[in-house]
Amino acid sequence: MEKKKAQSESESQSQREELLHTLTDFTSKDNWDKFFTLRGGDDSFEWYAEWPQLRDPLLSALAAPGSAAASAAAPGSAVPPPPQQILVPGCGNSRLSEHLYDAGFRSVTNIDFSKVVISDMLRRNVRDRPAMKWRVMDMTAMQFSDETFDIVLDKGGLDALMEPEHGHKLGDQYLSEVKRVLLSGGKFICLTLAESHVLGLLFSKFRFGWITSIHAIPHKSREKSSLQTFMVIAVKESPAVLQPITSSFNRSSLDCNSNQISGMYKELENENRTREEYLTGSDVLHSLEDLRLGAEGALDKLNPGRRVQLILSSQNSRYSYRAVLLDAQEQSEKFLRHCGVIIVPKTRAHGWLYSSEEGQWKVVESAEAARLIMVFLDSSHMHASMDDIQKDLSPLVKQLEPANNNGSQIPFMMVDDPIKDKKLIHQVTSSLTGRITIDDVVYSNVEGDVSHILPDGDLTFRRMIFQRNEDLVQSEALLTREGSTVISSDKTDSTKGSSSKSRKRGNQRKNIEPQAALKISHDYLASSYHSGILSGFVLVSSYLEKVSSMRRTVRAVVIGLGAGLLPMFLHGTMPFIHVEVVELDPLVVSLAREYFDFIENDRMKVHITDGIEFVRRVASTVAPVGDAEIDRKENGNLKTLQSPDSESFLDEIDILVVDVDSEDPSSGLSCPAADFVEEPFLKDAKNSISKQGLFVVNLVSRSTEIKEMVISRLKTVFNHLYSLQLKEDVNEILFALKTDDGIKENQFTEAADQLHKLLLCRHLKMSQTIVDTSKKIKCLK
């Protein structure tokens, strides 16, 4: 007997272990069949929340107004409403359905994909509960007509489908089916442990057109459970309905696992924040399902000026895509197409044309489409071919076509990726500037005069990027094998004349630093806006030529170092200019030295300080002088002039350049920082420069209003204002003069010739580019 008993216990233990082993994958039909076979037909299994604890809150939810059946009878009618049609998906061998039946809910349909458990449950209930229905069916692909049930009651089914290794796919399929089979006014009642990944999907799927609430199921008496069961109720309303999720409990009343509660509250707060953003009209990302439910009006109709940001994905797509849907602001019969798709690679996504609303509307105009869907690629699409992307996108964008497209094929357009190859060189985080990236890139196509400098092979450029403002490449330098022409810092050479004749004869002493490896070229300006800044020197070229011919020096101050490329170009091509750079972040200075060959010497100085404070100090220490004294300075008879109080010295700036990015580009002003275009600074800037001085601002803004505001302020402070709009960039360079006599249009040709003579460019096409650019400068005042 003892031997048989021991053998029986051993077999029982073995069965229990085998039973537990079957639960390793909750989404496997074979595993569930094996689980229910081992467990037997009469041995019910409750994952959590048994009937005594469920009864009151569940019966209250079923009886509450809002279900389709309850609202079917007219108020005051003697005709009783039809019985509620209840669906229990993933029923397993739980006794939940039996308890509902015994409580008076006779129209209960149970489904499970395990034929074993459905057979067992049918045998167990066929006599005592003959009206109860049992069907073998996959809950993610139900075989019911649309709008069949008043109630869908889920107990752990969604939790089981949301296995981490399977992601959201099965859960998404299941909830789509739930929404489909529910009648208008019907309820989805979900009993769940409310894990973050489950609620994240559940809340978003029932966002538009549903009234949602969450409730806590009480524990057994005297039981302190480690996990809390929650009941989420979603009532199906009209698609336009959007309300915050309500809860019937407070955090202090929950006595269970703190991590579980924290995760639940985090998802609840995040979802309600998202819903609030929708309600207040904030620019948020919609899902395809949100749009189909009417979150932004009827999709089959064109709505001029409609712009919607969304995520394109489905249970059958390989990837997710961030996209923008744009209906042309003015509808016309002249459109080439009713609907089109344009794919933007990752390297172009941060450019003004594609990242800004203003730029996107310009793309719509050029595409000549009544509706344009702009799709942005990211690192997740890195290894997919364009054919794969297009095949994956086609069924997704088809759901967004307007009715008048009549099922026609939607054309795909592709924005060229300008970067052929990229190598990360260095990445570091500054406490002042944030994340800074330095990389080397090879562009697919290089336009302009640089191809004449290095005509053979691909050109490599080194870039410095401030991640806080990814729309802007802070600095960009050409890398060559021959290195730069380094103008000696010898004091004698630095004061030599700079006429065209001396350049041709090679009178200027130069040291070429040979390098076998690629080296920064300071002889070429890769950024067109740097050439634009220098082109503005045409406005003071007469003054610069006079100072140069007298072998005197010009003081230039550049606020914002970046990689130091503009100061270094000035250092190498205009030896009569002494350059001072004002930079707030010492780390930026170190990076410029280490990765961009920036140097300091007697003609190049760096001040690590605040640019606004620097200019204010200069303005406050400059002595007031008359015209005669200024003339004496220009004629070479005066280097510094002592003020009457013998404490301040004439130390004016001849050229002041502001080229510093904004800490908060979301304000609409990417460059410069807002303080640099406020009136107090502009007045200090005017007071700090010499009478013949030049003030330059690199202005980058997507807002026409902001640009007009900045220009208006400059007009108020300065006597003369000029503008250079760069076609290929969003940059606008503004030039202001302090002198009473501005340069006239008929003087530009002579001034351009003077500037050409002053530029000691190693590559003549570089100086010609600067001169040609100067001809595009327009007078604003």
C-alpha cells in the first residue's frame, strides 16, 4: 500500500510539473489544449478575482444604463428590454459564465480556441444551463457579424495575449474585433492586472468614441494580495466622443504591489494628458484608427488646409511610420493628382522644408496634389529597401485616400538622401550646450565651386551639430589631403598690403602644411551662409581697403564660435583683420581646437564669456569722439584715443557678427538667441561699433512674423539696413550700418571690386562666390 501511495504521489507531482510547463506560452493553442487535458473537465481554473469578489461590481456594471439592450425599450414602455447578448472570449474552464447564467443572464456565448476546453465545458453545462452557447473560435479573428453583442466580458484574455515577445500585435487584433462586434451603446468589460503595456494599448484603442472608466476589485476578506485586479469598462458611443478616463478609487485605498499601482497610474495619467491635448487642439499624433473614427473629420472628403500628424501602422504591416496628412490649402481642378505620397529619409527629416509646417505647405504646392501624405523614415527602416517600404506603406496610405481618387493607384515620390556615407567622430554632452555631435559625411551630390577644389572622388565634410537644434548644422568644413594655406601670424607679414598685384606675385608669405590624411581646409567655406556673411563686407569695403592700405588693423568680433570656421577663414584671407571670438561654452572651444584645427595667436583671440555682456562692456567703455577724431583714426594718425576722464579708451569694434543658435528653437527663432535681437542689445551693438562699422546678424526663423519683428527693431536702431536671403537655406543675413551715409545701388559694383581685391583666397572661385553673393544684397532702409 505504501509503495502504491508513494507511486501515486510521484505521478501527481509529475503531472503538476507537466501542467505548469504548459503555461510557458499563453498564446499557443497546443499548449492550452494540453493544459486543459491534464487539468480535466470538472476542475475549473481562475486566474484571479473569483466570483465572491467579482459579483457586486460586475453585476452593477452589467445592470448600469448604457448597454444597447437596456436602451432598446422606450422610456415608460411596458415591454421589457431584450436580454443582453453577452460574449465571453477566451473563456477557458472558468466558472464566470456559469455564475452569470445563474444570476439571470441567460444569453451568454463563450468562445475559446481550445477545442478540448470547449468540449469539456459543453458537457459540464449542457443539462443545467442549456441556453448557454459554446464555440471553438479564435478571439483575434471572431466569426460574428458586426454589432452582435451588448457586452463583451474579458477575464484575463487580453493579459494573456500581451506576451512581451509577441508585442501588441495579437492584443491589437483582439481589441479591433471587440470594437467590431459590440453594438452601439454596448460595453467592453475587461478584468485585468492593468500592467503598463496592456493599459497602453487598451486606453489608446478605446480613445475616440468610448466612455472609459477603471475600478478596483476588492480582495478576499483578511487577504493581502500581492496583485490587484482591475475592471476597465468602455462604453461604445458616437465617434466624436472624447472624454478623460475616470476612476472609482484613490491611490491610498489600494493595498497591493506598489510597482503595479505606480505603472497603472502612470499609464492613466499619460492617457488623460493625451486626451486633454486632443481636447485643447494640441498638435498630437493620431493613429489610423483615430482618424477612421472621425478624430479629424471625414477622411474620404478633402478639407482645405487640414494638417494631421499620425502614426501609420497595422497588425499586418512590418513597420510603423510617422506621417503628416495635408489637404491643399486651396482646392483646384488643376491638381495633377488627387492623392500622393512623399517619402522623406531620416537625413532630410529635420530640414526646415519637411519639419516645419510652413515648409510642408510649400512641398504640397510643388507636388500639385489635392492631398499629400508625407512619410518620415527613421533608424527602424535602415535595412529596408525602398521597394519593401513602398509595399508595406501601400495598404496603409490606401486608407487615407479621398473618395474622388476612385481607387486609382497612389503615386509615391522619394526625397533624395543627400548623405551617401556618414561616420561618427565624437559625441559629448555639455552642461551649457547639451549634446554635441561631430561626424564626417560624404554627400551624394555636391553643388557649387567646391568640386573645382577637389574634382576627383567623393568630397568629405566634417560637421558639428548641436542636438538641441537638429534643424541646423552648426558648422561644416571641407576635408582635404593637402591641408590649408596658413597665413603666418608674423607681425610683419600680417600688415602687408593686399592688392591684386601682390597676390599674383606671391608676395604674401604662406606656409602649406602637408598632410597625408584628410585635414580641415580653412581655405573654403562649406556653409553658404558663411559666404553670405562675408559678402556683406561689401558694405564697408571702401573703409576696409583704406585701413588695409595704411597697414592698420580692423577689429572684428564674432559672437558664437561653433567650429571656428568663419573666424579661421577671416584669419587666412584678410590678414589686416584681428579676429576676436566670444564663446560662452569652453567645451565648444576645445572641440573646435581638437577636431577643426582652430588656432589662437596674436590675430585670433577667444573670450570665454557671455556675448551680450561683452558687447555691453565695450559699448560702455567706448569714448564719445567727434568726426574729426574718427577721420584721424582712419588716416592712421590715431590708434587709441584717451577719453577726457583718462579711464576709458577708444576700443570700438569695426565688424560685429552675431552667429549664435537659440537654446529654444521651438519658439520659432532658431538663430540667434532671442536676447540678441532685443532692443537693449541692438542699442549696445550700435554703440560698440565704429562710425564706419558693420553689424551682422545670422537670422534663422520659420516664422514670417518673427522675421518682420527683428527687421523692424533693427530699422528702429540703425540708420541703414540690408538683407541677403539665401535661396537654398532658411538663413537670412541682416547687415546694419551706423554711418549716416549708406551704400547706394550704383556703388555696389565698385564696392564689390574692392572686396574682391581684399580677399586673399587660395581658390579664386571662393572669392568670386563671395563677390557674386554680394550682388544679391537688398536695401531695406
